[in-house]
Amino acid sequence: MNDTDLPQPSLLLIAYASTLKPGGDTTLLDQILTTSQRNNDAQDITGCLGIEGRNIIQIIEGPPAAVEALFEVIRADPRHEGIVLLHRQERQKRLFPGWRMVRRPTTDLYLFLENAKVQPFRT
Ligand SMILES: Cc1cc2nc3c(=O)[nH]c(=O)nc-3n(C[C@H](O)[C@H](O)[C@H](O)COP(=O)(O)O)c2cc1C
């Protein structure tokens, strides 16, 4: 058996939408991005964050247990509310290798998901 016959480690991708609570300080997003880049690097998580007004879309991907744990932390973060899970999919390849957490326009995030054929989450 050679390397290409080995099963590829599976990754989990989660995408959600939320709304930042009003009155957050103006450095909030910089703080979130700085923290994310540091923590995500340590956890082998990549992804991107879209913000338009107070509306957030975020995609996180990486080892399943690490992504689940991060999503629980993010869900519990009091700086935003109305968290809605949009996508949750096991994948073999990352959409954003090398992006520990990068800010992009929200329209880009929808295109990334569509191009990668990530299916909407259904309960
Ligand atoms: C919209 C939003 C997105 C976030 N994304 C991440 C993220 O990708 N990675 C991360 O570590 N923390 C993220 N956070 C911050 C976490 O909720 C939490 O505050 C942080 O992980 C705590 O890190 P610390 O224990 O190192 O201070 C996000 C918070 C918000 C409000």
C-alpha cells in the first residue's frame, strides 16, 4: 500500500451567521481577528470571516474535534447573538489552507461555499 491508498484524514467545515451586538467597541473586530489567528494556528483551524454592518458570516474548518470545540466557544461569546448554523460538512480538503482567519466581504464567503459545493445544513 502506498501513501495515496491511505484514507485521507477528514476535516470538518462549519459556517454560521450571527449578528454583532450593538455598542461593541470599534477595535472589536481587530481583537477577534488577532485572537483567532493565534488560537486557530495552535488548533490547525483555518477559515474566513465576513462582516457587513453588524452581520457576520464565518467559515471554520479543520480537525473535527477542534472545530466543534471552537464553535461551542464562539456560540457562547456574548459579543454576538442570533447564531444560525448554515453549513456543516465533512471534507477531505480545506477551502482556505493557510488562512488562519482572514476578513473578506460576505459576498465572497457565499461564493466560496457555492463554488466548493458545500451543501446547506439541514436538521
Ligand atoms: C464573530 C466571532 C468570531 C470568532 N472567531 C474566532 C475564531 O475563529 N477563533 C477563535 O479562537 N476565537 C474566535 N472568536 C473569539 C472566541 O469567541 C473567544 O473569545 C476566544 O476564542 C477566546 O480566546 P482566548 O481564550 O485565547 O482569549 C470569535 C468571536 C466572535 C464574536
